[in-house]
Amino acid sequence: MSKICIFGGTTEGRKLAEFISGQPLEAWVSVATDYGETLIDAAENVRVSVARLTAGEMTELFRRESFACVIDATHPYAAAVTENIAEACREADVEYIRLLREGDQLSENAVCVSDTAAAVEYLSRFEGNIFLSTGSKEIAAYSVIPGFAERVYVRVLPMSASLEACERCGLPAAHVLALQGPFSEEMNLAMLHDTHAAILVTKDSGARGGFPEKAAAAERAGIPLLVVGRPPQREGRSYEQVVDLLCERFALHRPEKLPVSMEETLVSIVGIGTGGAEERTLRAENTLRQADCLIGAERMLRAAAHANQPCLKAIAPEDIRDLIRANPQYRRFAVVMSGDVGFFSGTRKLLPLLDRERVELVPGLSSMVALCARLGTSYEDVTPLSLHGRESDLEAALRQHRRLFVLVGGENGAGQLCRRLTEAGYGDARVSVGEQLGYADECVRSGRADELQNCRFHSLSAVLVEHTHRTVVTHGLRDEAFLRGKESGGRSIPMTKREVRAVALSALELCADSVCWDVGAGTGSVSVEMALQAPMGSVYAVEKNPDAVELLEENVRRFRTPNLHVIRGLAPAACEELPAPSHVFIGGSSGNMEEIISLARRKNPHVRIVATAIALETVGELTACMKLFPHSEAVCVSAASSRQAGSYHLMYGQNPVYVFTFCDEEENK
């Protein structure tokens, strides 16, 4: 097996070692520090050596190991090391390959100097704090700057040698930022602000060395960038060219060749706010301006694109990903999202698809923030809800929250929302509609829902709903709260009384998203309370009596519980097509108790079941079922309520009711 030597410690060197790992080629990777060693993953065919070698030691190593070639992937500023490697290769008669790091175009606020001495001379005449990001090797040279210990801040690697170099120069610990990159533009900007820097000093270390992020941070901070020019570079090859050479020469397998190498492709998902450029953050505007290509819906592109900027139209996350990978000529993409990237945005579905790219999120001004600002109100107690292409339980949200922000879509979505509010009994709710927020023809209208339900609104609208209705959240509603009817034969339709209902609902231990069956629902008193207690779930009320079904449907409308579904028929047959329940209440079984329980357990072995019984025969049925469950219990509820008799109040007893609970104890602890 052939063997090569890589002098690295840089991103390019580490990446090359990672590429060779598992290939039919051995690599000796030489790094200067223990820290550099920790950044390279060990592999059977990749050996890492930590040493600072002289030219003579390199020559001896090359001859002893008989390398097929030596790849110099050292830092662009390590000029002396590069000369030593090249000289050793000549002495040992080994092929020398220089891997070059690409440079970057400098911005207008950049000042270039030839070397460290020139940088020191420039900074000695400069007033204000200095942020030094050139590393620790030349820190001693900068220590002669007037006021060095008071106004110079340095960022170095978290290594003892770096910290010792700073200490020897008399730099206080508070002025030393010992951190390992990479550093984003935002992180660089935060450090500049924290140190009150008036200038940022850096080397032109290329994209892999974080130069673009430093330059952008300095521009945003409004301070100059002092760039210490690169030493003269030898002729060499790019990373991609070196990989191509190795593949051809040593018959290496190269994974599917991505455009430019996808780690170098930066995808910025940008929230552009609610309208024009004035609604965007400075960071968003800068990101859009620096992008090679914009991707998004046509309306977003019209709002965000700059003159002659390439744009690709796409909305679906899969289409956006495919466009990024099908256009290798671009290095920086900006995917344009309306509002904020984390607020009912396509970002959530897009992020998992971009697993081969570098991705950053650039937040924007959401429509909720914008509308509340227009109305002069806080949004800290506002609950967001989207009806834009989504199924949402508006009524359940209204029961739980006094203030709702609602995103509506489609033709006159805001008008439809006002009609829906009115039909649900919230006609007196205050509704504020923001149309085309952020655009020139922006309009904000407010009024009662019943007053606005016949108005026409723009399809691009956002709504704030505020109401004062109070909803009882404890179970055990008064019996009088429910409509109570009679069967055609004159007998009252059965209803679980308040006292028993409260005990049964407690035994059910419902969750907000429970899926419930109410078998033998009667008037629906238990069904309604289930629906109120599980606003994000679903309740299926099963009833065979046509008169009871009609009354049940009236109670559903009365309590505005759209998550309650009435099922006509006899259990268990009527339950066969229902979703698997998490909870079941059985108020009437028509003699099919065991079959109903068996079906519920078949659909969900961990279902929790509560059943009530008055007749001793039903008590016997349920007692027999207790042996079927790991955990079961029975409670007898005896209640009496007061009634006025003349000038007295007497207690009248109700029939004792047995409440049985069955469950898998492990699942319901």
C-alpha cells in the first residue's frame, strides 16, 4: 500500500486526512501541537504525529518512510515551515505538493499591510481598543504598541502555550479570549461589541480560516479591518485539485462529487420581515446582498432581491434543496422566508433536508410582532395560531386563551375567521386585522367579530383576537348546564350525575391530547367534559338511542366542542372503525361489557378504562373483568344533595354508583 505525508493542523489538512480514512492509502499526518492531534479522527490507515520538525528531521523522515509524495497543507502564514518542507522534499527526492487556501476579496473598509512589523507601526498611531485575531505566535511583536495591556484584546486557541505567551507579554486575563473556532459573523460581532473594539486585526486566512465572517463583522460594527498581507505563496493546488490528483494516482474512491464541496456551500435561511427593506434587520439585508443566489416564492423574491441578483423560484422544501444542489456555480444561497424563520415558517421542514450544507438562520420580524407594534400592545400573553393551510381547533384555543394571534390564508380569510368567531359565540370579541403589513398599502382595522364578518379583507392578513369570556376548567359541571330531554316513551335520557361524573373523570386521568371513547354517552355530559379536558385530543361519543343522539348533538353545539364526534350505533360494532383510544368511559354497555373492553384493549393494550354501574348485574360483569388487568380498582360513590321543603332544607340520597378503573399499572403510574 502506498504511503503519503500530510503536514496539516489546518482545516484543509484535517479534511484531507478524513478523506483518506478507509481508502487503500496510508497517510502520516504531521501536526505541531497536541491540540491539533485531537482535531483529527484516528483511523487504521491514518497515523498522526505531533512534533515540530527541522528541515533535517523532515529529510530523514521522508527517506525512512519512503513517501510517495508530501502534501503541504500548512497555514498560509507559516512561511518558514513551508520552506523547510519544500527543502526537505528536494533533499530526499520526494514529490512536493502545496495545497493552497483560497483568498477573499477585501471590503472597502479594509487596510492592508505587508507584514506584522507594518501592522505594529500602523497600530502604534491608532487610537482606541484593538481586537487582535492573528494568533499567539506574533503576540510579542504587538506588545510594543502604546497602551498594549489596556487596549489590546487577543483571541487565541485554548492552549497552555497560547496563554503563556499572552501572560509573558503582560496582557491581563480579562483581555484574552481563549476559544476554538469556527466563529460565525454574529459571534465575531458580539466579541467586537464586548471589547469595544475600534479596529479588528486579522490575516487573510481565506474562507476556511473564517476571514469572510470577520470582515463582515467589522463592516457591521462600523470599524476598519487591518489585514496583514499573506507571505508570497508558492504555486500550488486547491483542495479539490489535490483530491482529484490522489484519486487518479492511487485509484482512490471518491464519494459523489458535490458542487464545490457542500461544507463550503453556505445556505442562509433569511426571515425578511413583513414587507419592504425597512422591515428587515441589518443582518438580513447584508446576508441577502452578499448572496450569490436567492431562492423562494415569487412574492418574497420581488421584495428581497437586489439588482441583477440571480433568483430561483421554489416553495416546497424538497424543491429548494434540489435547486441548491443543482446549481454548483453558486457558493452562498439565501432562502427567503416571510416574517421570522421560527414562526410558522417552512424552515422547520427544510432544515433536516440540508444535511450536506452549512446552514445558518437569520431571524426576522414576525407578523405577530409587527401587528402588536402597530396596535401599541404587548404580545407576551398572546398565543399564536395558524389557520393558513392547517387544521386548527380555534374554539379550543379560545377556551384556553384570552388573546390569540391568528394567521389566516386564502381569499378573505380574515372575514371567514370573524364569521367563525360569531358562530362559536364569540361575536363580541375584539378583532384587529393587519392587511399587507409592511407594504405601502398597509391597513389595520379593528372592531367586533360580528361587525366585521361581512367585510372583505386582503388575503395577506394577520389577526389579533381578544375576548373576555371565562371558561370553567374544573370537571364536574352542574347538571343544569346540560340540555336534558326525554325518550319517545317519556323516560328521561340517562345522564351521569355531577358527583359521579367528577369521580369518573378524575379516575380517567385525561391528558390534553387524549383520544377518548364514551360508550353509552346518553346526554353527553361525560363526553362534553372529556372534550373540554382534552382540547387537543378527540372524543367519540357512542350512542344507540336516536333521541339521545339528537340531544347529544345539541349539547355539542351548546358547549362548542368541535373535537367531540357523535357516533350512532351499538358498541362494540360501532367502535370497530374508531381510532385506538387512550381512554374509555363506559356508562352503558347494553350487556356487551366484556366485548367492549376486549375491543378497546385490542386497539390499545395500554388503554385506561373507567366504567360505572348501578345495577348489581353490571357490578358483577365489571367485577369479573378485574382479573383481566394488571391493575384495577372499584369505588362506591354515595351522594346526597339538599332540596328545600318549606322552610327546611332536606338531604335526598342518590342511588349508590360503583366506579371501576382498569389499566396497565406500569403505563399509568
